[in-house]
Amino acid sequence: MSALLQRRPKADPVAAAPAARTKPSAGNQGAKRRENLAAYGFLAPWFVGLLFITAGPLLASLYFSFTDYNLIGEHSWVGLENYSRMLEDERLHNSLRVTFVYVFVSVPLQLALALALAMVLDRGVRGLPLYRSVYYLPSLLGGSVAIAILWRQVFGANGLINQVLGFFGIQGEGWVSHPDYALGTLIVLNVWTFGAPMVIFLAGLRQIPRMYYEAASVDGAGPLYKFWHITVPLLTPIIFFNLVLQIINAFQTFTQAFIVSGGTGGPSDSTMFYTLYLYQRGFGSFEMGYASAMAWLLLMIIGGFTAVNFLASKYWVFYGD
Amino acid sequence: MRANPGSGRPQARDLSSDGRLRRRPLLKIAAGVGAVVLAATACGGGSSSEDGVVELRFSWWGADDRHAVTQQVIEEFEAANPDIRIVGDYTDWSSYWDRLATSTAAGDAPDIITQEERYLREYGDRGALADLSQLDSLDLSKIDPLVAESGDMDGQTYGVATGVNAYTIMADTEAFEAAGVEMPDDDSWSWDDYVDLATEISETTDGEVVGTQSMAYNEAGFQIFARQKGESLYNEDGTLGYSQETLTEWFSITQRLLEAEAQPSASESVEIEALGPDGSVLATNSGAMAHFWTNQLGQQTETSGHEIELLRYPGESTEDRSGMYFKPAMFYSISAGSEHPEEAARFVDFLVNSNEAAELILADRGLPANIDVRGHIVSQLPEADARSAVFLSDIEGTIEDGNPPPPIGAGEVVNIIKRVSDEMGFGDLTPEEAAEQFTEEVEAATQGG
């Protein structure tokens, strides 16, 4: 089995630098340069945007995080005061706790569901494009206001869920308006938007050469064995990609919590995501300096997670070389 | 932000049949590189256009009907003042404040700004608003004395009240009838009467009709309660003006109602609160009483389809003194950065002091603050608003004084009181602890004034 895996899969799902390529001879240097130029060309619009639209506000927010900027009046330099205040701010600690629970529960569940459905679809279902689109839809809509409002309705005291439960004689709670369950409904909402990672998994699964499975079958491997020893190892780059992306996304969740809780993060701060708290500080209490400092803390947290992810990837992500 | 992974690098070269490397023609990239045009939208507040007409921006929040009416008012004003053009800048309540804060921060505040008392000091104290008393074109002499000074701070007038309203209890007469319970006499009822009545309604209807909606989500109710005890939510200087006993007592009333199931459960209350006025127990015909501002009577009557009556607050005659007060429904303010403050003042004067504007706006921004104008339009009001007007003039004699503008940070109290009330409702806090936490958080938010 393992001998099989020493060989490169036919196509690398992730555009990692393929080491297995022959050194380009002088003759195709021009082609290489043209290729790079093309890449830069495609990157240019994004890069111009970064330079002119993102970089300025980014640096401004870094500067403001050291001031008591309140959006309206004068501001003065307060050094690290905003940062030291974060250590004492219990509501900020609570918002971190809520956000971490959300990330660590919803992302693994979402990816597991995405992979499971991708495997099913990969079997070759009739009407695959239709299923693919249907499952992908929630991802397109998941972050939208409309879906968040729908969620309120579905999980409300007299919502769809409780009507179904009532049918079986169970008296349901007002899920979104009870502090013990409100975060759960948002986790379910995030898991439900598994379409984007699913489509990516599906593409990855399609890249795995069938002959591996055939060879494994000849050796008498069962489906579980094939999954663990062929599918998972060859999918690790894709899993890694999805993991990094979904963690970053989950940390930045705002819209759903904002709408479902009516902008309050309630009941009693149970859905007070970090970004929502940041927003309340910045626009609710006009503490833009503090909010800027919070934003940089979030950047550090996400950066830290992404770095750890990349470092750890050396030990489990398999690029087939 | 979802990127697509490169699923397999496109092979730029592949082996042709004769085994030699063959180049595929690459895409020529020209478009898109320099084609990113950054359109910087510059909208200077109060620019004079070439034809000598002064252009002013006027911002307000509200729903569609208010936008339509305000647009008509602007047209009336422009017809009478051809040298001024007013550009409307409107949105809904929640995004209004984000937008105003950011545009003010950018030095691009609207010339005429609709304000609310919780935010007035936020802007006024930071020098974002002009002193209206210094502007000749605006006459402030006819404003109802009960709200005339509500926009004054530190000797400056940062806002003029658009109109007045009062915080009351609205009672659904049909719900009382269904429960077989007598309507209370609001000239003499006490807080105990209020609790007993609500409990009785819930019990006799077996919970079909709940006695009252939770009052714990709005600090206006506590303001009245504190005033009845001779205290107040805020002092002149912005510090807190009530005792812990008073606040504990106020939270205890809600606790008693919860225990007696005379108001919706904690999680139901959260839902009702999130739905806003459209989801109140009156609007959904599921309760008998709710706490609202008088200018919401029309909307509550309409959504419930029932006859809704306005009641004076409990305890008005049984506590130490009367606690009800007139609140300036909104304020018109002028940006300190406006290049044409006198022209802006002319427009505000038109909004506040002219019958033409009042005939269009009616009671939408509270019952007009200008007493003459109020008298002029009272007969033209829709039925519910007319009853509000009668109610306000009935209680006017009992009102002792107004309130100083809330301190900076008062806007946060909206969220603080919701959170504390929820925690008490779900049993995480006793009324005493709720009072402590509320005070602690409000002090932090308002920095003790």
C-alpha cells in the first residue's frame, strides 16, 4: 500500500511548486517569464486594490489602536492603554470564549459533513450538477441577512423546528432566544453552509486516480481501509486548504450573529461574537481606538492559528512528493 | 471571501506526439492591469453650486412613509426658498448612527442632522454641533417650555425638539374584556395594582392572554419610577441619580410578574423584544398591556386591530410625586462644520415653526413642539394620534419637570438594560444583583458622567 503512495498522484490538486519537473532549459526561459507576467497581470487588480483601498485603512487602524479616537472629536495618544484594557474586559473575554466555541465546534463538523457528502456525490449520482448546485446554494446565501432572518423564524419559539417537535408531542424551547441554545443555532447555521468546502473536496476526490482503489481492492482492502489509507492521505492538501479557510472565515463571523440576536449578541451575551463586540465598541460606544486594538488582536489570533496550521501541516499534509 | 483553489496547475507545456516540448500560446494580459479606476466620490457638505443656490444635506431615520412625507416637506420649503436646495440623506434607525458617526468622522456630516436624546451629548460635547441659540434665522420662542431646554447643554443649544411624546402603558380594552377584568383607574392605581391586575388577567385566561409585556427592556420606565421616588436616572452633571434600593425595587416588580407568569417567559420576552413594536403582545393580540411612547399608539392600534387605550403610569398618585415626563421625540441639530449655518437654520425654522411642514409631518415626529403649530394641526390628526394629543394635554398639568440630556455613553444603556434584564429573566441574577450590574456597567459606559 505505502509503496503506492510514494508515487506522485497524476495531478497535484493544490498548486504546490512541483519539484518533479525537469529544470527548465534556457530555451523556455522566455515562456517562463511570460507565464509570470500573466500571473502578475491577473494579480494586478487585487494588488492595486490592496495598495489603495486596504493598506491605508489598515495602517490607520494600527495607529488608532494606540489612541483614544472616538470618531467625532479630537484624539490623543494613549500608548498601550487599549491593549492593557483588553486584559481586564470581561465581556471581551466572554466574546473570545463564544467565538472559540463557535470555531472549534462548527468548523470540524462543517468539514466532516462536506467531505461525507462529497464522497457520496463522487460515487457518481445521476443529476450530479443539480445536487452540487443545491448543496452549494446555502454557502452562497449563508452569510446573508435573508438567511439569518430565516434562521430566526425556523428556530423561534413558534418556528418550524418547534412545530415539527410539537407534532411528536415535544414542547420545544425558543432556541434563538435562550442563552443555552442560541449559539448552537448559529453553529448549525455555519455547518449548513458546507457547500463551498464540499465543492472543493469533490474536485479533490476527482483527482485521485481510480487505479489506487482498484489495486487496493485486489489486495482485499475494505471501504474503510481505502478511505483511511488512500482517500484521506491524498486529500490532505485539500483538507488543509479548507481548514485554514474555514477557520479564518469562522473567526470573522458577524452577520449571522448580528441579525439573529438583533444586533445585541444576546440573550445575555451568549452570541456575542468577537466581531460583534468589536462593532458595538466602535460604533455603539464610539470607542474606535479600543475597537481598532481589538481588530489587531483578532488579526494576531487568526494569524497565530494560520501559522500553527501551516507548521503542523508538515506532519500530516501529504503532497505526494 | 472564498477563493478557489488551483485544482491542478494548468500545464503550460505538454509533450506533443513527436516528444518535443511545444509551447501553448499564453494569454496576453493587457486589460485589467491599469484598468482599475478608483472613483473617489467627493460629496462636500453644503456646497454652493454654480447657480448661486446653496445646497444642504438633511439626514433623518425612519420608515418609508416618513421618507415620502419628508421629501414633500423639502419640496414645500424649496418652493418658498428658491436659493436653497435640500438633499435628503435617510436610512433606518440602526444603520443611521453608524452612518452619522462615520460621516462626521470624515468631516462630512450632514448640515441638518436629526438627533436623539441619547446621542445628543455624544455629538454636542465633542464639538460636532452648532449652537442654535446663536443663529438668527431660527426662532426658538414658541417651543413648549417642557422640552424647550431639553437640547441645552453647558449654556449652548445643540438641538431643538421636533415634538413631544410620553412613556405610557397601553392597554388593549378587548383583552381586558376577554379576561373579564375591569380597566384600571389610571388616576389612582399603584404598582401593586399593576402587578395584581396583570396576574389576574393571565390567570383568568389561563395564559391565553398574558397580563403585560416585560417593562424591563427600556430604561424610560425606570426613569419614571425613579422620578416618582424623587430621584432620577441621570443628574444634571450626567452622574447617576438613583439609589440601589430604587433600582432593585423596580427590577423586583418584573421578577414578581415573571414568577406569577403575568408576563411572557424570559425567552419569549427576548423574541418579542427582537421583533420590535410589530411583535408586541398587543400587536399579536396575546397580551393586555405593554409600555410604549405615545407616538406609537397609531402603529399599535393598527397592527392589533383592537381598541388600545393610553394609561398613566402606575404609582403616579401613590408614590412621592408624579414621575411621567415629556420626552423630546427627536431633535433637529445643525452640524458645527456646516458652511451655511444660517441657511440651515432657516430650514430648521421651517420644520419646527411652520404650519405647512406640520400639516405634512403631523405627529410623526412627536406632537409638534411649537405650541401654536400644535394647536393648528390637532384637528387634522388621525384618530389614534388625536387621542395621544388629548392624553398629552390631559397629563400636562401633572408633569413636574423635564429631564436633563443624558450623559455621553447613554446610547449604550439600551444594550446594557437588555442584557441585565435577560440575565435576571433566565435566573442568573437576583433583582439586587441585576441592579448592581446595571449600575456598574452604566457607570463604566458613561464614565460616571
